[in-house]
Amino acid sequence: MPGDAEEVPETAAPDGAPPNAAAPGRAGVPAPPPGLVTVGYFDERPGYAVDRPRGADSWLVTWTTAGRGRLEQGGVTTVATAGELVVLGPGVPHRYGVAADARRWAFWWVHCQARPPWGGWLRPFRVGGAVHVVGPVPRATRTPVAAAFARAHAAARWAGDAHPPAPPGVPEPGQVAVAHGWRARELALGGVEEALLLATAGGAAVAVTADGAAARSGSDAEAGVDPRVRRVVARIAADPGARHTVASLAAEVSLSPSRLAHLFTEQLGHSPMRALRDARLRHAALLLEATALPVARVAAVAGFASPHHFSRLFRARYGVPPGAYRDGPRGAGPSPPSAPSRE
């Protein structure tokens, strides 16, 4: 799946104007050649706009740091605000610029070919055609995302010898870097990939209204699940053996413990601690199947303080004690449930 970025303005700046100078409605601005990785940071003012009637052969990835930008492609329009990532696919006419009611639009952009996994990461955020909108990304994640783009920019400037240049703390608007060597190209793509991973892990998806406008909603809007609850579920699944508590999980999503417990139970039908217990039991079952760790060690790794308590819970869930589960035929014995049971 190809990849397209938002770099457009720099190559087409009016004669005598700085690369980030505002230019009224530039039509037909050429996109960078598809084989390159081009990374830039712009801080534009009202009047800045780029129109590509033929689209681009690469993907365009934009990350807004301040202000608002309007992006249009294939009948879908979205206004990106700080902390939102918008990706436009190749081969479809597109237009973007400072939003009509905005004083500025500061944003990172990348034109590149996408690595194979990116399509799957972005699919839940597709709002129509080749437009993907991720946001708003939680505030705690925005700095790491911006830093990943800065690293991609620094990597694109690398000549391939010694060490790549260090990314600046605060980027200078109008700076554009083009990765020519394969090392610089792959390292720059690594930075873009890091940004995509971070943004899609914590961002919210959008829905498209009847007039083609992208409207913000939770990533699980159709299922009615609050994105903060979704993040807690993902945190538990990623590391069930950690010393999670309702308080520690609530702190990660900026909620009080009581508010998280209420939201979680209301929307998923079971408490956070029930979800954690079930996740630990599933993890233990997988460890019993895949390793030769002693049962007491499996209990500890899965997050249970007491092997006896673990064995009792495991038998209640799977019908056999941990040792018998490990020794039994895998095809005939009970398998870990895919979701927590309701209380």
C-alpha cells in the first residue's frame, strides 16, 4: 500500500518567497516523485492552499501541531486540529490548506510509499475513499508523535555515514528534507512508522456525515465504548501480569478510580478487575501451553500473588487444575475464552 505525505508547499513557493510563505490557492502543485521520502514542517497563515487535481503517486501523512488545516479528497472533507493525524492515499485528487476560520496551520508532513503493515493500522480510521483521520490523540502521546516526525526529518538529511543529525527540539518552519540513500530512507520511514503506531494506538476515529464531512467520535463509536475504556482494555491485554490496580489504570486515562470503574462496568458489563483477572487467566493458559515453567512460576508471571489462589481460579474457569490443563490434549481440552465473562 503506497504512502503519501503533506509536503507540497515547499517546492512551489513563489519566487523570492520563503518556503513557508502563504500563497493563494496554488493549483496543480506537483507532488514529490513516488520513490522518495520527503519530510517537512510548515507553519502557514491564511491563504495557504495546495490543489492537486491529479493527486499524488505517494501517500501524504500530516500531523497538526497547532491551528487548523482543511483537507479534501474524494468527496471527504476534514478539518485537522492539534493532535490529529490525517493520511491521504495516492492517485486521488486532493486539496488542503489553512482552514477558513483559522489564523494558522502548523503541521508536519511526509510524502512516502507506505510499508505493508500501515494499511492494517490505518484501516479502522478510514473515513471514506483513501482518507484516514486519527484523532484527537491523547495529550500525553502528542509529544512522542511529534518527536518521531522530527526524527524522520533528521534521518532524511542523513548522508549515510557516521551518525544521522540530531533532531532539533523546536523545528524551524519551512525546513524540508529529502532522503536519497537507502539508509536515510529506511531510517526516515522508521520515524514515520513510529508516529503512526503511537497515533493509532491512542487516537480516536471519525465518522463521515451525509455531506462528506468527517465528524469526530470515539474509536469504538459504533459500539458505544468510551475511548478511555478502550485504552484500559488494551493496556490490560498488553501486560496482564503487571501490578495493575483500578487507581493505576484510571491514572493512565486521566480519570478517577470511581469514574473508570463506573464507565467500564456500564459499557462492558464487568469491572476492570474482573477484566484483569480474566486476562491473567488467559495469559496463564497460554504460558501453560507454550512453556515448561512450573505452575508457581506461571502464576507469578501472569500476575497472581498466590499459586493456591491461582490454581483455584484456574480450575473454576477451565474445569481442571493448571497441571492437568498442561498435560491434557490441546485439541480436546478447554481453550481460553476470547472475552471476559459477564458478572
